[in-house]
Amino acid sequence: MDLNLAEKVAIVGGGSKGLGRACAEELAREGAKVVICSRTEADLQKTASEIRESTGADVFVYAGDLDKYETIQDLVSETVNHFGQLDILVANSGGPPLARAATADEETWNITVQRSLLFFARIARESIPHMRAQGGGRIINILSSTVFQPIDNLALSGAARMGVVAYSKSLSEELGPDNILVNNVCPGAILTDRMLGNTTARANAQGISVEDALEARGQEAVLNRIGRPDEFSGLVAFLASDRASYITGTTMLIDGGMVRSVL
Ligand SMILES: NC(=O)c1ccc[n+]([C@@H]2O[C@H](COP(=O)([O-])OP(=O)(O)OC[C@H]3O[C@@H](n4cnc5c(N)ncnc54)[C@H](OP(=O)(O)O)[C@@H]3O)[C@@H](O)[C@H]2O)c1
């Protein structure tokens, strides 16, 4: 399927590694010009040159902390300065700190609210005027399966991201007339640095090996394994394309069947 993303410009947050990197690479392979943002400049530069080499795409990097509003403002304005437009926003960043519901402290809650709730509202608010001016756009929020089913040491992930689900439903209603489509994509367990770190913490808490913890996590999926980032990025690229022109206001899982709820 040709997703026909040539002439499109995409921002991908958290784009140096993991899911963000896979999304940036997939969009670039489909012809989009891509801006990747994360905190560590050296990782960004390395990823950008690897994506340029594998896809031939134009990749621009912006180093900054997406927990900070100023970074978000600069990222969007630098993108438009550099490429002249913004069509696709993949709103992705680091995940919230590990925490339990009963004991999460003030600092952990504050970081979580900045990173896993306000970030999505801020980056959309900065991007929308550019998309409106161009007659349309795509906002794809990367959330988590925790909005469907809790994970032991990630209690605040679901708490904050449920807010994004409600927020983005309202946003999709407000932006429909502008042809800006808004959707959420929720990974289950996809092998990245963060997923490995979280699983290691759970393995240590349970006194089991990381290999056993990874295998047990994979067995929670009906496909009986953990996913790969390239199994995640295809849906994001599809949602960014004209082939997904009648999909908005939805929240989709990519979890190999891990979440057992009927809806
Ligand atoms: N992988 C999974 O199975 C899974 C499951 C559920 C939810 N998620 C969610 O999906 C998102 C991406 O996770 P991932 O697994 O791809 O993680 P990852 O492999 O650790 O990659 C995270 C990326 O985000 C960047 N980043 C982290 N904090 C940032 C910040 N404050 N500002 C700017 N960039 C930042 C990192 O680079 P720097 O550190 O250099 O900034 C890196 O490029 C997270 O929100 C995570 O909670 C993932």
C-alpha cells in the first residue's frame, strides 16, 4: 500500500530510540520529511544519519526536554522555519516514572502530569494553527495499554493517559471541521530500552531473572511474545496517511492481544 507521504512534514517526539525512532523511520520510508526530538543530541544525530542512510529522507533534529513548554514551542516553530509546514504530529515522549498508586509522591505525580498529560495538550496546541493554515493534519498520540488495564509498577501511566484519551476525544470533535484527525495508539509490551528497564525493575522486585520476566510478559499476549518496534510503527504511518481519512477520535491497542477486555 502506497501511503503517499511525500511532501508531508512530520514531528516525532522521543524520536531517537524505541517506538519514536521506529515511527520516524517508517514515515521517512514512506517519503515524509521528519523532525525528531529527544534530550540527548548525540543519540539524535546518530539516529538521524541512520534514517537518512536507510530511507534517503530529509531528517532534521531538535534536542530538548519535552517536559518543558519552551522546548515544545521551539520544536514546532523550528520545524515550520526549517520545512515551511507541519502535517503530522506523532506526540510521543518518555514514559512516566515507575510508581505504585498508594505511595506515589508529589514529585512523581508532578513529573507524570507534565510528561504524560500536559505534554499532549501543549504540543497539539502549538501544532494546530499550522495544520489549520494548511487545510488539515494528523495528530497521533502514543499512549499505553495502561488505559485499558493496569500494570503493577506503572500506576500513574494509566491515571495520566486516561486524561489524554478524554482530552483527545474532545480535540477530535473540535478539529474535525478543520480536517485535522486525532487518534491514540496504545502499545502493550514492545521491546525497547524503556520496556526492558521496566521489566528489569519488576524482575528485581519479584526475585526472578530478567529473561524469565520478559518471557512471562510475552506469554500474557495471545500471540505469546513481546512485540517489535517495527510492528508498532506501521499503524502510526497508516493513520498519518490519506488512506486513514475517515478515522478520528479513536484509541487503538497494539499489544498482541495482551489486554483481555472485550472492548
Ligand atoms: N515500549 C513499550 O512496550 C511501551 C508500552 C507502553 C507505553 N509505552 C510508552 O511509549 C513511549 C515511548 O516508549 P519507548 O518504549 O519507545 O521508550 P524508549 O525506548 O526509552 O525511548 C524513549 C525516547 O524518548 C526520549 N525521551 C525520553 N524522555 C524525554 C523527554 N523528557 N523529552 C524529550 N525526549 C525524551 C528518549 O531520548 P532521551 O532519553 O535522549 O531524551 C528516547 O528517544 C513512552 O511514553 C512509554 O511509556 C511504551
